[in-house]
Amino acid sequence: MRDLLSIAHMACEVAKGEGAEFVDVVASIWRDVSVELDKGAIKSSDVRWGSYVSVRAFIKGGMGASSISGSFEEEDVALCARRAVEMARIAQPDPDFVSLPEPLPYKEVEGLYDPRIEAIEVSRLIDFLGMNVDEAISVCPEVVVNGGSNASFGESALVNSLGVEVRNKWTSIGLSIFSVVKKGDDVGSYYEFDSARVLSDFVPQGIGRKATEGALSFLGARKVETKPMAVILGPLATHGLFSSICSCASAEEIQRNRSFLIGKKGEMIASELITVVDDGTYPRGMFSSPCDGEGFPRRPLTVIENGVLKSWLHNSYTANKAKEENTGHSTRGGISPTNVRILPGKITSEEIIGSTDEGIYILSGSVSPNSTTGEISATIDFGFKVERGRIAYPVKNAMIGINAIEFMKKIDAVSSDYREEPGLIMPTVRAQNVLVAGGI
């Protein structure tokens, strides 16, 4: 197979020769092994290989993009580069475009590639799933088990016309189980998962058991009274909320007037207990890499510090337009957070629940705001009523409705213990006096 770096350089030179003022190119190969589980049996398995070349060309700030997949033949790559330039010529000039990134040193990020994952075959993933089906059945023989597992690896080279040159090699592995338990007309369901970049961080054992125990815990759900009460977000729900907040702090969304955080930088948007760091350089992190999609080095970024919104997430375009520092969050097609880490607090999650007289504990689910308005209107799919400091019963047909900033300012507790997935820290948080709608 031809060297990816040579392919990327060739495409870059062709585009420059056709008149592009700035060019960047990514050449990549990948392999994905996946198995799908349906009702406790293997539904499908697949091994897929792929390759692609992606070229972006800029003329007077106007961008043209072209890509090809499945071929590294010189004539195909050259044609891809020429098409990108052709589209850049007819694109609307953009005076806010200044430049692509220039070369800068990269931090080596440990644990992004594991040859053991690259070598994994379908049979190994089937064994992982079979083990979890057995675990699920041992908890409840009547359980219906769905899910899947996959292992991927890829290699890429990125170059640009200013001299950026970077190689990246990565792997990932994951497994998820969704368990459903029926007792007459009553249905309980839950899911569990694990994922990793290196095999030593991957723990497939216990996922089926946890998912099925969770499904059983949601049997007998009851309605709750509509009233203000405490809302406790479990680790997955907490992560979902603050990942969404980081997405809304994208400078692209701010500059296009599409974020409720416009004008809020430097202001308190959350309780002083909340500090959120986005770190794309964390070792073995699921969203770690040495550079972003444009070749700009990753670095840790404090998004919220003691409740204050400190930073926007930038790529080269938005940073140059705002005359601010590039934060290394480009995805080539936009801006995205990486490893979102919510700093832990000083009391345990058990103490948070134990000190709650009445509330709702949301084990997981989407508690994310509308990106434009900031309003949260979320159905509680996996929640429990908390009464006198203990989990009382599962709830159904309940919702919460509140503005995201108002919710975050009401947070009065962050747990010292947390769920940790590679690169992510997910504590439990509690917000007081949130309206919970009990449903009809």
C-alpha cells in the first residue's frame, strides 16, 4: 500500500499547482470489525476496510472540498484535488478567512493505538457478547438482550500548504448491551457499555449483568406529582449535559448567532462548584489525538471555571475571525469538544442522595438544552424518585423543564466519586428546586 503521507503531499501539490492559495489534505485507511446482537442471538457480523482522500482548497477565502474513497491511484487523487480547486474558484469569497494553521510542535499522546485491537477478529467479539448474554440470563432468565460490539483501527496523514505534516494511528473497541425485562404488562429496560482505545482499558465483563439489573430496577414505575424538587443527575446524565454545554460554546455557533451562550463569556453561567475542562490530549482518551482536524495541536482547555464561562472552542477560521487563540477543536467540518472532564466535588454521591429529602435521580439520559434558546425539556426515561434520602421507586411519564443556565446555577452538590471512561470524568450533581412534571 502506498505511503499515506506521500499521497497527501501529492494531492496538496496538485491543488497548489491548479491555483489554490491554501490547501489541506487528509489520506486515511481504516478497518472495522462489528457484531450485532438481536434477542440474545448473533444477528450479523461484518469486517469492513476503507480508505479515503479528502482535499480542501481555498481561493480568496472561498472553500472547495472534494473527497474520494476506495482508491489511492494517482490519477484519482489528482482529479480529487483539481475538483476541490474548481469548487473553490466558484465559491463565495470570504473576507473573514485568514489562513490555515502553520506548523507547531505536537504533544505525544500516549495510548491511542493498540496492535492487539487491530488484530481482533469477529470470533473474539462474539465471545465477548456471548459472555454478556450468559450474565444477563443468570440475573433474569426471561431477559431479552440486544446490543453489539466493534473493534476499529485507522491510520491517517494530514498535510497542508504551509508545511503542517502529521501522522496518526488509532484503535478503539466497545461493547454495549440493552436489556428488556417484561413481567406481565410491566416492562423495564436499561443499557450498559464499555469502550476503550487500548485493550487493557476494556472491561467487557459485567455489562450484561449491570444492564439486566438496571432493567429489573425499572419495573413498577410510578407517576410523580408535578412540583419543584431536587434533581440529581447520575454520571452519564451529568456528562451529557456538560458535553452539550461545551458544544454550545463552539465559536462557530457563537459567530453565527446560534448559541444561547452569546455574550456570556466571562459571566457566571453555573454554580461556583462547576469546573469543566476539555482535554484532547488525555492519555488513552476516547476523543484524544495529537492534533485537530486541521493539524493544529490539541491542548487542555478550561471551558467553565468555578461557574464562569471562560472560553470558546475555536478552529483556525473562527480564531482568526475573532482575533483569539486557536484552541484546536476543528473537525474539518466544524468544531466539536473532545474529552469533557467535570471536576469532582467533596461529598460522595451516596451522601448527595442521602441528604435529599425529595427529588428525582436521573440515572442516565439526555438532559441537554436547545442550543439556541438554552431551554431544557427532557423526558426522564431512566429515573427514580428520591424520598427521605433513599431511592424509593422508578418513575414514568415525568419530565423536567428549565433553562440550562438556571439549572446549572441551582447546582449545590458535585460528587467526589465519579464514573470514568477513557478520558472522561463524570460525577453526580444535584440541582435544587427544579420543576418536575409528573405527566398524565
